[in-house]
Amino acid sequence: MADKKRLNILEKQIDEINRCFRCGLCKTVCPSYEELKIESASPRGRIQFAKSVLTAGRPLEGAIQARMLDCLNCMRCAEICPSEVRTDRIVLAARAELARKGKLNIIKKAVFKTVIRQPKLMNLGARIASYGQRWFYKGNEILEALIPRFAGMGDKHFPELSHKQALNKWPEINPPDSGKPVMRVGYFIGCATNLMFTGVADATIRVLTHNNIEVVIPRKQACCGIPVYSSGDYKTAKRLAKMNLEVFSGQNIDCIVTDCASCSAALKHEIKELLGVGPFDVPVYDLNEFLINVIKIDRDLGEVPMKVTYHDPCHLKRGQGIFREPRELLQMIPGVEFIEMKDADRCCGGAGTFSYTHHNLSRKVGSRKADSIRHTDARFVSTPCPSCKMQLDDLIYHEGIEARTIHPVEILDMSYMNKALSGGHKIVDCRSNKYDHSVMGEK
Ligand code: SF4
Ligand code: SF4
């Protein structure tokens, strides 16, 4: 019981823990239990471990620590639990206790204490790293094979960093394409979109301004905090949340929109419910939700002939109840042949940094998703989450699937462009899975 006074974050979960009546229903859906096949790796097992820490004074180490870290935070257990137990929250509280004891992964600790708190430094570091990646790493088969292995990540495929981050690419104020703005929106660009997937940010800004929205991109915005609090560092996550609250207040905006499923979950719910900070003084919307439910978008669309399937990010479907909107968006585009994959809402195994820290388990969980994708025979896998995109890209590469990932907004953007090009040159060659990047203005 020596640690008791230092366990107050976990103690706040005691009612949640006590609501579990050990029925075991959650075991039928938990991806980590499905692979590890041990009771302690089930949601019920993790709850009993957390209880033993609080009530029997068992130390938060060894197998207990391992089980708190190998949960994917996918919320499938919470979705099915008849007692509405949030095992994911119990696990996060346990991780917060681990971080307070200094048991945070050493690389994460260094990143969270330095660059992630300083957006300017993060952008600069990413820019320098992007050149290093291009000059020394990419195409060097020895380094590409050795570095992930030495880092304990097996044959993990690293995504490519962009030379010019989205935050530095677009002006702070982006007026609508024509006429008076119908709305002034604050665009929250998640770190992965900003540093790696800048084409998604380009598409988001083009689609919003096409729909007569004025897009404000505050330069000083910081990370949404999800990789930080998911790892247990609540202190840094709170600091980031406060930075974002300050940066977005006083912008005279009607709402905040983000195209990253994890960021919208963090900004809408977690900063308030988990960290006790916020909420924002204007509503926060996921981009799919905003385009389908909030504004009347231009439905005069051009044809985009492509066969597409869709993967539900856990934090969008279970975290925010958004699954109909991206499907509606994809299916309204002429030429899109939409194929629903089996278990579209099953976790892909990415879970942010989990795919790096628990590479083998992540890959095993992901291979079930890869099978679902393969069976659709789709050439494009659409998902509005950069973390899922990274995992799916890795799976597609290693499993030899002939497909590529794409954000729903990128397809909508192509549709508007194809309409503007009035049936001439098509941006998507539907016979392959390639863009015409020159038309998209990408490198
Ligand atoms: S489904 Fe809910 S009540 Fe049943 S064992 Fe799992 S967490 Fe406990
Ligand atoms: S959040 Fe997902 S991985 Fe974690 S215990 Fe629940 S079902 Fe299992």
C-alpha cells in the first residue's frame, strides 16, 4: 500500500473498475486478447490488475505494467460492455501513474519534454530530418533494413517527412474562392498531416474555400496531445491543451475543424474529460461531420472513377460516433465504386506510437485488417486518420496488396477539380492506383 497516495489518477477510476462484474463479453472483441490469448491481456484481466494495484497494493510493474502498455486503446471493449465500463480510461489512468513514476519510454520522454512543446522547434526538426531521410536513408537498403530492426521495430516502414510543412505552406487567412464567406473556420492541422501528409491539408483547405468558407490557420497551434496522454504524460498533454485553447480563442471563428480523427477526439472530449482542461469556446468538428452535417456543400461534382473501401478509425467511430458521414461523402461522388470491407471498424493495429513500441503485436492485429482489404479488391483504402494511414501503408507494403491509402477529402477535392476541368483531363487514372500529382500541385 506504499504507493497509495501517489495513485490518485488511477483511484479516480475506482467506480469504473467496480462496475465490472466479470462477464467476459469484452474478451470476444479485444484485439490484444485475440492475439496474446492470455486472460491478463483481456479488458477484464486489465481491470482486475488495476484493482489489485489499488486494493491489494500490488506494484505497478512487471506483467501489470506490460498489460497496461499493450492495450491499443481501441474502445471495442467499452462499446460492447453491458456495464458501460471504460477499460480504455482505466488503462490510460494506469499509464499516467507509470509516467509519474518515471516509467515513460526514454525516447517519448525526450520528445515530450522538448520538441512537442515547441511547435516551431518541431517544424524545424522535421524539416532537417526530412532532408536527412531523403539524402541518407531513403533508397539505402541496408539502412532501411537495419535502423528499424535496431530500434526494435522489425521491418517497419517509416513514412516520409515533407520538406515543407502544411503550416508553412498556406497563409494564415485563406479567403473563400468566391463571394462573402458563409463561415469563418479555424483549421486544426494535426502533427502527422502537417509534417507528413501535407496533401491532405491542401485538399482540406481547397475543399473548404471552394465551399465559401474562410479558413484561418493559427500558426502557433500545437499537438492535440493524443500521443502524449495516451503514453501517460498528462502534465505535458495539459500544457499542450492550454496552448491550443489560447491560440484558437480570440480568432473570431465560428468553429474549429480538423481532418484528423484522433485530433478531433482529443479536442472534443479528451482534453476536458481526461485532463480537465477546456472546452474550446467554439464547437469542434471532424471534417466529414462538418461537410455532411453542418454546411450545405456543393454537390455539383466531377467524376472520379475509382474502387474504394473504407476503414473506420477507432477514435472516429467509437470515440465520436462518426461512421455514416465519411461513407455518405464517398458514395455521393460520381464514379466512386464503394466496397464495404469486412469488419471495417476493427482496429488496424496502428494506435499511434503503438505500432512502433509494440511492432509485432501491431502487425499481427493489422494482418487481419489486411485480409479484409485484400478481399474487397479495392485499389484505394480511404481513412480519415493519419495514424491508421501509416499503419495501413505499412501493411499494404509488406502484404503486397495493390492499393493505396487516401483521405476522403482528397477524393472530394479531386471531384471538384475534375468538374472544373470539365471532363477533360482526369486526375485519377482508375486503371491503376496512382494520382496525377502534377495536377494536384504535389511534388
Ligand atoms: S464486458 Fe464489461 S462487465 Fe463484462 S468483463 Fe468486460 S468490462 Fe467487465
Ligand atoms: S481498448 Fe481495445 S485493446 Fe484495450 S482492452 Fe479494450 S478492446 Fe482490448
